[in-house]
Amino acid sequence: MPKPAKPSAKREAILDAAQRAFLEEGYAATSMDGVATGASVSKATIYAHFESKEQLFAAVMHRGCDSSFALVPPDESADARTALTVTAQRLMALLMAPKALALYRVVVAEASRSPDLARTYYENGPVRGKAAITAVIALLQRRGELAPAADAGTITDQLIGMLRAETFQRALLGLPDGRSLEDTIAAMVETLVQRFGGTAPR
Amino acid sequence: MPKPAKPSAKREAILDAAQRAFLEEGYAATSMDGVATGASVSKATIYAHFESKEQLFAAVMHRGCDSSFALVPPDESADARTALTVTAQRLMALLMAPKALALYRVVVAEASRSPDLARTYYENGPVRGKAAITAVIALLQRRGELAPAADAGTITDQLIGMLRAETFQRALLGLPDGRSLEDTIAAMVETLVQRFGGTAPR
DNA sequence: GTCTATAGAAAGATAGAC
DNA sequence: GTCTATCTTTCTATAGAC
């Protein structure tokens, strides 16, 4: 009966070691022996808690997708440029965290073999992140700082897209930084403000 | 002496089967037995041509990165909106091809263990693609259809970023399409034209 | 639940005949 | 170069004692 998700010291150690291994090596290259050693536990103990390697992977990854993407909204009084800049900085801090990058790599790699995982990741990561940013954009629109020329969701997609263009992709591939993150953010803010700026200085 | 890259029927069959396997299963989950079967060849024959699984992987993937990303430029006479739209459509056709997606997944997954591969991919894919699009942007700037407010490289990054935002990410994760590609392209074109449009109608 | 020990299958790589 | 057969290691998973 390896079902109950009761917290237990060994169980947590197994999950932690497994997460480290799966994120670093990927699913196929991770061995149960390695996880056992990493958790200072015998292999049999792992199988007392999890039915199979596949289920251990699912448990670990779904847990990783939940531990969440809290995007703190900018101060209400901030003007458009400030709000967009702060939002961008916080989003990039989330996306560029080593663990977030590793999680993304594994989810993408296993997407075809673990569709549930891909969906869970998407709903908890990108979808939540987009919702948080859309709220910021919508607020700026209501205040007349951004024109309602396009709906908030579209603007948000463009914002996120422009941010992930260079820096994120290079990080994902393990390549050294190209242009600076600050420059990318500033260019993005400028484009959105010039495009959708309402009453703001022109 | 498994070095000479002499073309040979069996050698090509091995490379083809290996490519199929690596792109579908990933590096670790691909077995040499599977490749041998897929190529209708014995395992020993593979080792007569390639020193190890790792070298076979490198050969296959580098070949895949070369077989290239030719981005045909739009007609010289096209105006900004048309040129940007056509360029976007052609770029997305390249990025969304199933093989291109599979290649990207594997390169990302193995980036930390195969830095050379990541670099090769980046130079042959994203870098070439960006160069091609930057040339288009620069031409539009010289013709006065786009303002030189930002350098062509920055505009190109924003263009690519906005395109890859939603559709590409969902495809990468194997999720069904969200908003339509046409809408994404149209919104991107509008943003860039409104932001950088020079003498064009405003 | 937790361990040691091991079963049983599959992996990467090679020997040797042709 | 190409094959069959095999070596050796490593893997997932389990049996059985405690």
C-alpha cells in the first residue's frame, strides 16, 4: 500500500534526493540506486513508498510544479513604466532560477511521455504567471496608463515573449549571457509604453 | 578506425535510425539495440562506424543542427506590414515543424551534458534565424519604413520573442493550440509597426 | 518500514568468424 | 565491414529477515 502521502522523514528524504537527481540527470539517466544513496536509504525503502520509478517521478515532478510561482504584484501607486519594469524583474527572477530552469528542461524533455506532467506544469507555471501579469496590465488599462487597444492577455503574451527571447533561451541552453537582462527589460518596457501608452508622455 | 565520414549505405541507415530514436526517446532512453534494429543492422556494425553511443549521438545531432534553417527573405518591394507578416509566417513554419520541435527538446534536455551540442545548435539555429530577420528589419529601417529608434537586433529579438510566446511553448509541451498563430502574428506586427513605424500611416 | 541480498532483464561494448 | 554470440555492468524490482 504505497499510496498514503503521509509525511515521513525518509519519504521526504527520498523525494528530495529524487528531485535533485531527476532535475540534474533527467528521467532515464536517473537510477533508483542513485536516489537511494542520495537519500541515505535502501532501495527497498523507496519501493515501500512508491510503486515504481515512474510513479516516483510523477510524485516528485508534480510536487515541484506546485511549489509555486508566486509573482508579487508591483505597488498600486506605480506608474506604467515602473510597474512594468518591476513586474519584468520579478518574473525573470522566477524564470531564471536554476531550479526553475532545470524543471523546465525536464518537463519539456518528458512532455511526450508524461502529458499529465506537461499539463500540470503549464497550469501551475505559465498560466498562473500570465494571470498575475494580466492583472497588472488590466489595472494599468483601467487607470488609463495603457490604452485598451489590445486586450490585456495579448499585451501580457507580448511582454512575456519579449522577456524570454534571448536571456532565457541562452540560460536554458547553458550558454553565457548575451545582452544584459536590464537592457532587454528596458527595451520591452519602452516598446509597450510607446505602443499602448495612453495619456503618458509621448 | 571509425573516423572517416565516408558516405556508406549502412552508415546512413544507422544515422537515420539513430536520429529517429534520439529525437523521439531522448539520449538516455535510446538503446543501441533499438538503433540496430531500426537500421536493419547488427550492433557490431554500429560500433564499426562509431566509437560509442555518445559519439553516435554527437554525430547525429550535429548533422541535425546543420541541415539548416533557411529563412527565405520577403520580397524586396513588400511594405513593412507585409514583410513582417511574411517573415513571421516563415519563421514559425520552421520552428513549429515536428522535427524542429523534437530537436529543440533534446538539445535543451542534454544541454548541460553536451555543451558543444548546445552551442552548435544555437549558432546554426537561433543565431542564423536572427541574422536573417535582422537583415529584413535593417532594410525596412534604411527605407524609412521602420524608425531607427532601436537597433535592428533589438527589434528582431522582440519580434521573435513575441512569436514564440504562446504557440511555440504549447507545442513544445505537447499541448493543444491556444490562440491562433495568425492572431499572434497580427498582434506582433501591429505592435512593431505602431512602435517603430516611420512614415507609414499612423 | 527498513534493511541485505538477489533475481531477472536490459544495457553498452567486444570477440571472433567470414 | 558485417555478422552471431557473448561478456560485463547496471538497471528495476522483489524476497525474506528483522
